[in-house]
Amino acid sequence: MSTEHLVIFTPSGKRGHFSAGTPILTAARQLGVDLDSVCGGRGICSKCQITPSYGEFSKHGVTVADDALSEWNKVEQRYKDKRGLIDGRRLGCQATVQGDIVIDVPPESQVHKQVVRKAATARTIIMDPATHLYFVQVEEPDMHSPTGDLERLQRALKTQWDIDGIRADAAILRKLQPILRKGKWQITVAVHQGHNDAHSRIIDVWSGLHEGGIYGLAIDLGSTTIAAHLCDLADGSVKASSGIMNPQIRFGEDLMSRVSYAMMNPGGDREMTKAVRVAINELTQEIAKEAEIDPWLIVENVFVCNPVMHHLLLGIDPVELGQAPFALTTSESLSLDARDLELTAMNSSGRIYILPCIAGHVGADAAAVALSEEPNKSEDLVLVVDVGTNAEILLGDKTRVLACSSPTGPAFEGAQISSGQRAAPGAIERIEIDAETKEPRFRVIGSDLWSNEDGFAEVTAVSGITGICGSGIIEAVAEMRMAGLLDPSGLIGSAEQTGTARCIPEGRTNAYLIHDASADGGPTITVTQGDIRAIQLAKSALYAGARLLMDEMGVETVDRIVLAGAFGAHISTKHAMVLGMIPDAPLDKVSSAGNAAGTGARIALCNKASRVEIERTVVEITKVETAIEPKFQEHFVAASAIPHATATFPELSKIVDLPAVSFNTAGSNKEGGRRRKRRG
Amino acid sequence: MSTEHLVIFTPSGKRGHFSAGTPILTAARQLGVDLDSVCGGRGICSKCQITPSYGEFSKHGVTVADDALSEWNKVEQRYKDKRGLIDGRRLGCQATVQGDIVIDVPPESQVHKQVVRKAATARTIIMDPATHLYFVQVEEPDMHSPTGDLERLQRALKTQWDIDGIRADAAILRKLQPILRKGKWQITVAVHQGHNDAHSRIIDVWSGLHEGGIYGLAIDLGSTTIAAHLCDLADGSVKASSGIMNPQIRFGEDLMSRVSYAMMNPGGDREMTKAVRVAINELTQEIAKEAEIDPWLIVENVFVCNPVMHHLLLGIDPVELGQAPFALTTSESLSLDARDLELTAMNSSGRIYILPCIAGHVGADAAAVALSEEPNKSEDLVLVVDVGTNAEILLGDKTRVLACSSPTGPAFEGAQISSGQRAAPGAIERIEIDAETKEPRFRVIGSDLWSNEDGFAEVTAVSGITGICGSGIIEAVAEMRMAGLLDPSGLIGSAEQTGTARCIPEGRTNAYLIHDASADGGPTITVTQGDIRAIQLAKSALYAGARLLMDEMGVETVDRIVLAGAFGAHISTKHAMVLGMIPDAPLDKVSSAGNAAGTGARIALCNKASRVEIERTVVEITKVETAIEPKFQEHFVAASAIPHATATFPELSKIVDLPAVSFNTAGSNKEGGRRRKRRG
């Protein structure tokens, strides 16, 4: 019997005794140490790099001799010559135990890497996607014991990776034979193990060791914009992010107009389904191009969306969502093939996961926000507001979570705004107005410079200054109010009333001029009275939804507020409060989470256990229906002012001093205020 | 507590005690009595009809009073008025127990009906298809407890039918909402539970009680012909049978020519795949039309086919099957969606089952023959020969089964025969030649009359007499040999040599005239020397395959022989023996089984347990490879004569006395005999 040596892995601290000659990779696997390998220990994938430590380790009570590992071997040398290997690193599959040893597993060698997210409060993502790569050596066929190539591949996956009961679709069967022969019976297999599938399935096969990686798309399918992150499924890194307008806008700006379109036009739902699928295919190609990867390597998509987009994506007529009792076709999560949704730009055997819906008006996007922001695990009472054409609002703590959806309309996404545009280079995303001079300065997406700083003209020369995005319009309106250009009722003062020539007449009302490039043939960017009205409607709906949940919960204040939105960058919490979008709260208790729904999609993409988690969570969330609740209407009507009632904003008044102006004079109040329509 | 009464069911003999008021259907279910119901006891499907018996039953030790069942009720009366009900019948869901009672379950009320097959030796099929219909009452949606329509349907299937974990594809999701509402929340669901699926799936939904039935196709996909049976999945009855030529013939008559076509022509495999799928779609429409059903009601297809057809159906390049080691892409059974194979003529959510293959040359058709003829359960040694373009040959008993495939070419299917045609109305399928007069008489498909019987001209007026099908050519050649028109080497004698003017010169050889309608513009049907040569090649290959298995088994004779073939009706066993297609055996030990592969497909369609069974059986069958076995070639060369060596046919010589003729004279032996090519 050979001698047993102590092997200690750091940082996990796992330890065990192994006989001389045991490869470090084998020891790691037996101890459950998280050491990666795609090639299964053949010395070709280099995923199992480890760093041995030598000398005395009093902490571990062990002394490591210089010859505690087998000598550096040819396979390692060949790998180092060809691809490079950091000094001190060994390949875990080549180095074998020869004495007591301490082995460090560097972060990049861990299978279940942690993806560090930017926001400090946000959860980390543990990498464990549904699809992984495996390198296998398949037995060659033998006429005398006839089995199919697939059956021998199944056996290889079982013996080399302990993966059972795998299935392959017709597309994989079609390509398997030439791939096996080209790879000389060594192939890389992408295996998908769904969290609620009884069988694993082969998503793709490559000859030899596939080094091109596999990718997934996390898609936030909004009413107005479609935003996607392209993630590397090995480490969760975001390789590219991109967004396009939802082409369904031409059938109706808000959800209820689209439901109406489907009701009024036979086949209208199919038109909208086709439009959105085509757009997703275009976005897939575009984002792959940006990341410089073959779109075929995209093997998984995760979708989050509101119920109407959910149905239209699936090809279901959304008519039932337009009328009480707002019955969904299905509220559970869906696992589908890419071809079921005609997503032809990605891998044809790729898999789609759609998060569960909470109710007929509270969709998979709300579920994704819950997955990202975890109100159900919060110690204090948190209000999570996801701002979009439809706002998803969650209120709760670890004892109970309420959810509703509020029809804000697309104003917050830059639509229905005269100079509005989607968040893209050239769009104004930040704005400040000097309270004395009433002069604005601003920043556009793609540059860190303010418009009054040196070099601004040069860096914006390419993109131009094209309009105002969602987060920009929130700041603009709030800044106008703080600078005394806007009275609490939402009227813009005239040049006379405000003392600045930037307040220009527009019809019977006034507009505030932010940027005028008309001399150079560029746009004139203003905030008009109509824009203010659109924002007032949107923010009233948002506020009313939040208040409805607070009523239901029986509270007058919340402990903290998380503001999220798919559009643009993070929303300015201060400006949101000035606007009266959200209930009053101490400013340091209001945080901005970026695209929380998109983050939820990314979590579900990178970690399949999170799919199980959110499916369990949504059934415990209590849905509150805004559409039939008279109180919602009351809150909505009462919330029009900016902010709607200073008395109820004690925290806000601590940080800003809003000018007591009133422009409600004969000359400026005849504008035809748009009537609010329900936007679903 | 209510009184318990004895309920006895016949013919099962199952009995139990039930309290007064228990519906008979409920009692049957609790006892596991096989009593059908689609509507779940709502009195609308009438599947649960039963016949109560009254009076004294000494056998059962019970006396049944007149009031042992509840009174005839309104639901029964309404059903009887609307659809009719045989006197004495009751609805099992309406009639309740009121006293001791004897209940007979008529055959048509049993779920697991037995399908009686014509051949006495053949196994009966117990009806238990993978897809069943269920009628359910679904809860209406409620805004205050939001769940999707699918989730409420799932719950209904669980509570009303105890069916768990059901899934629905995108097509079902798309139609579910309107169907539910149209049916006022009562719908019929076709549920598929695959024998190796973890989840049931919804195949289709109908508003209210669907009375149109559901159907399945059992398809024998041969190299030359595609034959299908359309079966009612409720009772297994064959509603229509139809066949068409395999359009791949234009790419090559035999399998190896098609493999060559794929090798020589880039994209050639895809052309052939497309051709066969289009043909299956056409056949589906045709057979549905014949049965007067909506092809959409076809929810399952079972395919049996040889390995090359298997790959071409699946869209896999068959190139590997053309060269040793003849590796299949997959040998296991396949369960697929109809859309995976572009089978657009049937239900779009329909399911496909393809039987497993045994080896690279021994396909799912051989497996189907094994399922139908069950050599693995035989007490005596049975040789099963399935005649087609490729013959599947099985030899064995319950201890061991061997299988091989032999490349007979398409002659037995009427192809490569001058007057050959597929088995269709107008084709000669039976023929007799008078040994004295040398005059033929024949029968054509579609008529029971012989050509020399009164009325033959009238009944064949519509179809005409168009050619000879596979079983007809076997008889024709054997009859020619028995009538002394053909010598043992296979030469046709001249008019002079045979003494009949029906032997007419054709080039340097002779032909035998069977039917001449040229005066009426019809065809001249002859058997030419070339036809004889094609049949000789085919039968030698068949015989050589059978002999190879006998060698492998170490036997000189077999106990019995089963002759099967997809073409035409049953093969004449006597003629097959005269021809030397099969080894010598007592004539009463040779039986004809018709299309055994097609029957195997039908069994797999009607009984899902048989799928499990055949998947287990095939792995126990020993495959013998003809392509690389020198002995096969030896047997082949030695088997050319008709019959090839009288000495080895002691049993045959007991029943026929073959004339000792020889036409091997200068004038008739110069015909250029075709060279045999391997046909795969």
C-alpha cells in the first residue's frame, strides 16, 4: 500500500489524505473542491490551474517539501510553450501528490466563480448556468458490437463526467457523425441540464476542444425598449450590452393600445409577435457582432417581460389581458427551444427560459426585479420601483411581499416626449440648471464631460447631441422645478415670469430651451409644456401604485426605496424625489439599482438554482390589482403636483428648498391638457 | 352509516362492497375494472355503458333484485333520445348501487380493448396508446387569486384524472384561452404520456366534448414503397390503409445507390430527406381523406424503416452506413415532435416514435418484425423473412435470436421488373399456369375473381390490368418453373421448346405472355428473361441471408418459417419455396404473415408498453453482418438455380414435381445477364 499524504486546498480549507500519485484534480473532485476542468484531466483545456505552496504552514500544521508534487512534466511544458502559464502555476490534472501539500485554487480556476456586481448592496451571482461544456473521448464504432454514435457519446459522458440520460434533438443527430470523425473521436459537448428537466440535452457539439466559449443572452423585453446583456457562460462576464426600440410601438405606444390593436385587427397579435421576434433576432446579431462572437455560440436566452409582452413573444393573443379578470394563459416559468419562438439568430438547439409571471398585470419583469433586489429577504421594509412604460412595484420584507404594476406610459423611457429618445450615445442623461442664471449644463451618454467643460464639443462631435433619454427627462423636470422655471402645478413660466430668455413661447404655453444646434442644422432640444404633462401623468401613476401597496400593507412610510429602470443609467434619486415619483424618504435610504429586471434575467441566466428560487418566491408574493382598485384612482388624481404635496415630503424639504412660484396666469393656462388613458 | 352492497363485475370477476348511492363507474375504478370514460362521469361521453343483470346468480352466490340499481334518470334518457342506447344498457356514471348487483362490461366499454388480428398465430394488441382523450371541467379565473389558464387546467387534470406534471408547447399555449372560453371551461384534452418521458404533454385541446376521435399512423417506410395504416386510437381499428412509392427511387433504386448519391452530390442527402418527408405528408393527407377524417386528428406516427431510410427521414447524411463499420448515428428508439421531421400534414403538436435499430444494416423494420412475430418468445426455431428491397431476416427461439439484412434489391416489390408495379388495384397478385395447356389465369388486386371467371372483365374495367406486383411476380416465376416454361438455370424456353405460342421471342431471349390488351390500347404483360434474372438475384440474396443465420446458429433446418412482406397481400408460401427463396421446410410449417413490419408499427402505435418491450428485445438480438461475411457470397452464388439444388429440398419434392427441362441451347443463352451489384 502506498503512503497517504495530506492535501489541503485554499481558500476552501478542504483537506484529505491521498496516496502518492493521485492527480491534484482527482483529489479536488473527491473533496468537492471547486476546481474547473473542461477536458476532464487530459492536460489540454488548462482550466484546472493551481498554485502549490511550499514551506511551513503553522496555521495548517503542515510543512510542504519541495518535492511534494510530481515534477513539472511534458504536458505542462507543451501547454506553457503554446499558451503560456503564470510562473508558479501547475496543471491540476498533471501534478500528482508526492508529499503533504497546500494547494491554492485561484479564482479563475473555480467552476462556480462569483460574479462581482457593481452595486455594493446587490447580491453576487454564483456561476452555475444550465449549460456547461464537456470534452469527451468517444469510443470508435465496432461492427461486431453495433451501437450508434450517440449511444457511445452517452456512455462517454456517463463514464467521463457522470452525466446520465442525455438526449439529442434532430439537429444534433444530423451533425454528430461528421463532428466525431473530424475530431478523431474527441469532441466538446455543450450539455444543458434544465432545473426542471428530467433529462439533460445536448445543445451542440464541436470537434476537438472547443475554445470559443458559449454565451447566453439576458433579455429585458420592455414595451418600449428591448435591452440585452450578452454573458459568457463560463465566468458570467458581460461581453456586450445593447438595446433597441421595441418595433411593436408602431402598433401602439403602450400595452393597452397593443391589446386593442390585437382585438380590432384579426391577425394583429401575429403581426406583433412577428415584429418582436424579428427585432430580437436583429438584436442578437448586433450584440454578437459587438462582442465579436459567432451568434451561434449563444446557447441560452433568458427573458423577462410584462404579461402582454410575454404573451406576444409566445405568440398568444393578449386579448384576455385587456379585460378583467386579466387571466394569463400561463403564469409559470417556461422552458422552450429557440425554434419554438423562431429565434433563428442564435444556436438552433438553444434553450429559452422565461421567468414566471406573478399575475395578469404583474409579469416576469416584476419577478426578475424580485430576484435581483430580494425584497423577500429584506430585514426592513423596502419599496422597489422598476420604472418603465409599465412600472413594476414591490413592497415588502422577509415576512410578506406585495406587488403591483402601474401604467405609467412610455414618458419615462423618452417616448411621448418632444425631444425624447432611447438611451443611446448622444442622448442627454444628466442635466443641471443654475438656480441664479437659469442656464443649463448637461452630459450625454458616451461622455463623462459636462457641456460647459473643455473638450465637450470634440467628444460629442461623432454622436451629436440628439435628444433626452428617460433619466435625462426626470432630471430636467426636477431641475426646472428647483430653478423656479416650473410651478407646483406643472406650468412652465414665460421669459418674463422666470427672467430667462430660455423660456420660449410655444403655442399658448412655454418651453424651456436646453440646447439649440439649429444654426449647425442640428436639433433644438426643449422641454415643452406637453412634456411636463406627460411626466406628470407618469409620475402620478407610479406614485399611486406605490401608495396603493403602502395602504395594503398598512404603512405610511417605508424604510428604504430602490429605484430601478431599464432605460439609461441609474436614475437620480434626488430628482425622482423632487418630481414626486416616489414616497418621501431620507435621501440616503433611496438607492438606484439600474436595470433590476435585466439583472434578474442575468442572475437566472448564470445560476440555474435561482430559477428554482424565483419560481418559489413568486407564488408567495401577493398581487394587488391597480386596475380595479378605486383607491388607485384617488391617489393618482391627488399626485399631480410637483411634488404633489410638500407637507407629505418632510424628508425632501430637508434637502431642497423648492421656490414658491405660480405661473397660473391667463396667458399660460389654456393649453389642452391631455387626458389620461389607462395604459395597462 | 349506509349499507354496503356487493357489486360483481363480469367478465373480470372483480367484486367489492360499496355503499348505496355509489355510481357504478366509481365502483369500477376503485376495483380496477377496465371501464372506459372520457368525460369523467358527467353523463355525456357514453363510454361507460354497462349491462346490469338481474335475478339469481348461483355461480356468484348472489340474487339481484329489480331495484338493485338507481332508477333510469334524465341524463340517461337525454343521451338515449339524442344518440341512442341499446336496451338494457345503462350509463355507469349515472346508475348507482342500491343493492347487490352483477354488472357486465361489454367489450366496447373497456379502455384496454383487445384488437383481434386476422392471422390466428399473431399476437393480439391490447389497446393502450401513448395518447388518450380526457374531458375536464376547468376552474374559471379569479382576479383575486391569479393563476394562469394552463395552471388551472393542470389542476383539473390532476384532480379529475390524477394526471400529474403536464406540459404544453407554444402551439397549445396559443390556442388554450379561446378554446377554454368557447367550451365554457369544459374542454377535451389529448394527453400524451411517452413510455420514456418524465412529463405528460398536451397534444391538443377541443372545446367541450370532442367526439371526432384521435388517430395514429403506423408507417412502414420502405426503400421502394411507403405503406401506412391509419388507426383509431380509441379501439385500434384500422380506418384506412394506403401506400405510395418512395420518391427517393429517382435518386437510386436501392439503398446503396442512395448512399452513393449522397456521397457524390453535396446536399444530396437533404434532397432525399425533403422528398421522403413531402411524400409522407402527401400520404397522410391521402389516407385521412380515404378515412374521411381531418388529418389534424392524427396525433401520433410510428415509423419502422431500415437504417438508411431511418437516417434520411431524420435528415442525417447516410454516408457512414455505406462503409464499414456501418455506424448508425443512433440505434436507440426516438421520440420526436412532428415538426422536427417537418410532418406538417398531421397535428402540429403530434408525436413521432421511431423503433430502435438493431445495427447498421438491420433497422427499425427488423425490430418491428421482431415485435410482431416474436421469435424471442418462440418455443421452436423460427425463421422470419421480411421480403422487401432489403430483406430483414430473423432466426431464433426464446433462447437466442439472430438477425441480418440481405440486399435483395427491389425486384420483389415489382421494381426492376418489366411489367412490375406496386401493389395497387389493377396489379396481378395471383397467377396459375396450367401444366398441360401452358395457359395462365390470374387475379388482380381489388377483385376476387380469376381472369377466366365470368364477370372478371366487368370488375376490372375500372382499374384495368396494369402490371404485376411483388407477390404476383413470385407466383409467376414459380408457376413458369412448374409448368416447364423455365429450366432450373432460369432460362425461358422458346415457343418451339415449350410448345406454347405464349413463349415469344424478345431479343435473343424469350418472354412469357401473361396478358395482352394491346388491341384495346392496354398493356402487354409479360415475364421476360430479364425479369427472371432480377428475381434470381433477389431470391439468391434472400436465401443466402437465411443460410448465413442458420450457419451461425449451427443448424441445417428450421422448425418453421414465417414469410412477410410489405408489398401486396400475403406471399404464397408454396411458390416461395418453389422459387428457392427460403430453405426447405414442410409446407405446413411455412406461413405468410403479410406486412409484419407494418404490424409491428401498429402494435407500437396502439400499445405503449410494447415500445418498452421492443427496446429491451433489440439489445438482446445478435446481429450478423452479411456485407463482410465471405460465406454470404458463397451461399449467394450457389443459390441461383430454381430451386437451386433439388437435393436440398426434400420437403419441397414431396409436394411438387418439377419438370426436368433444359433450354440452355445456343439460341437462347446469349442474353447479357445483369451483374449483381450490392444493394445494401
